[in-house]
Amino acid sequence: MKVISRLRCLLGIPIVFLCGSIAASLILLATIKSGGKLSQQIRILCLVVSHPGQHNTQANATHHTWARRCTNTLFVSNSEPKITDFSYLDDVCSVMAATAVLGEELQQFEHEFCSNGTGNVEVLQDPSSNSTIPKRLPDMGNYSEWVEWFSPTFPMITVPETRVGRQGLWNKTKFAFQHAYDSFLNDFDWFLKADDDTYFIIENLRDLLRTQDPNDNIYFGCNLRTPDSTGYMSGGAGYVLSRAALQQLGPALHNSQSWLTDTDPEDVNIGAVLRAAGAQPGDSRDTEGRPRFFPLSARWLADPRQDGQPDWYWLLTGYAHNTSPQCCSPRAISFHYMTASDMYFTELLLYNIDRQHF
């Protein structure tokens, strides 16, 4: 086998960032190509949680970068609000409030309709509920940016009646895994949940999974601790379930409706349900004990000069490590809080630039 000559450097940091030794430098990835036998043998369904205001930015960047190397990918997002719903205007405004950057038309819309509850919209009294309802509702079909949000060019399933922000994550995650359980249980070996601002190096994920049996009730991710020491996997870093774990999770999700709420964090909830389903949290560290899944960005982790370190991470992480170019495993799998620009930049450096050796 030829020595892999196409070494990559994550996010522009020198090769030592992900390679703590010369030997590791020679095999940065298990195989840098997205094809090959490993990708055929280890079938991964990627479930990427998003929301409408990020379809054209984060979700689109995910679709055009790392998600292409999954066996198949489904995005999971909100259904478009219906004008017949009483909460229609509130739902529309919630989507905009969760969107980082709005175009000029939607900025104007937000100012007119969302700034003050119903804004400048005339209202009528609803005698049945003793509340007010808008007299005139805007037709969102007249706003091209809005129409684009709800006309994605990539595979997507939508979740009805769920919130847009963090409080909608649990509903979307439940829906995604239930859909995978009902429709794809026997079509894939592993089932990955990711946010649309998480970047995965799928080759390294397959390298981890190639020694694992999808018929074992197990899952992998970034281990975080809880006060009762039960622990869970970080939602931001993403986590991957074996087929056996999903087989147990499907029925357990139905049974969890009475004791879990939408206000609890998605990752804490899924950890509780998986634990009830008998799934075992796997240890994804490399042979030197270095983590591979991260709920923080690669830029932050690799820079020892970073200020404002998030105390929550160091308090919760199950595996201590430093912030430096040697922060992470050479076989790192995921990084969180990655902007769309970060994703394209990472893609450029990992897959489109050769590093010559003399």
C-alpha cells in the first residue's frame, strides 16, 4: 500500500495540530478517499438537525461538504407554518428570531410584524378565547427568501408543531430517530445525529467503527458527566448509534413520553432514553487516550491563547485535555460551532490541498 501523500491540516493549523507524532503524520486519515471498501462496508445514515433560517447557510454547507461522505443523509427541520393556524404569525416570527442574518425584505417584515408582538397588524377580539387575532395576515409566498428556506435542494424530513430554537431539538431528534427506526433500521449499520454547525470527518468515524459490531447495543460520542455520574453524549459534538441501539431506542422513545419534557436538553434526554434501553456508552478515545468528538470548534481547541474558555466544557468533559495544536486525536471525528465558512475552509484543506514532502 502506498504511503498516503495527501496529508491535510485542519483549519489551517500546522500538521502537528492533529498529528502528535511523525508516525501519525503519515496516516492522518484512515483513508483520505471518500470511496473504497470501508465506506461500502460501514453504512452510515446521517441525521442533521437544522431550522428554516439556516437551510441556505449551515445546512447547505453541510450538504456540500462532509455529509456527502455519509452513505445517506437526511436533514431534519421545521414544517412551514400554516396560515390557518392561530399561532401562524408567532411561528413565522419565531423562525426569523432564530435566524442570524435576514435579507432586506425579511428585515422589513420583522420590523413591521414581529417587533411588538403583532406589531402594526390590526387585531380583532376572538370571543371564543378572549384573545386577539390578526385582522390581516401576511402572505409569506410573496417573500422570495422565505420561499427558498422552505424549498431545500437536499433530502429533508420536517417535524410538525415544534419550536425553532434549542427547545425544538428534542422533538426533532426524537422524530429523526423514530423515522430511521421505522424506515431504515435494516438499511444501515450506524445512525449519526449531528447539528448543522457540526463538521464530521467521516473517514475517521468509519475508522473508529470498523472494529465495532453494529449488532452490539452501543453508541459513541463526546462523553459528558452529570452530577449523578450517569453521563451522556454531547449533542453538539454529535453521536452515533449502532443498529442494535436504534432497535432498542425506537420502542423506548414511545415509553419516554411521560417522563421527559421538551424543556430538557436534547442530549441529556437521549442519554436517559438510551440508558433505559440498555445501550452502553462506548469509549471513542484513541490509543493514547485523546478524545475524538468535540463540542467546540477546532479553531478554539487548537489555539492555546484563547480567552473566555467555556467552563461548562471543562467541568463536564469525561476526558481532560489541553488547548494547543496537540489538543486532539490525529483521528479526530467531529467539531462543533463551525460556521458555513469554517466548513468550506476545512473541506479545502482536508480534501483539496496536497502537502509536498522533500
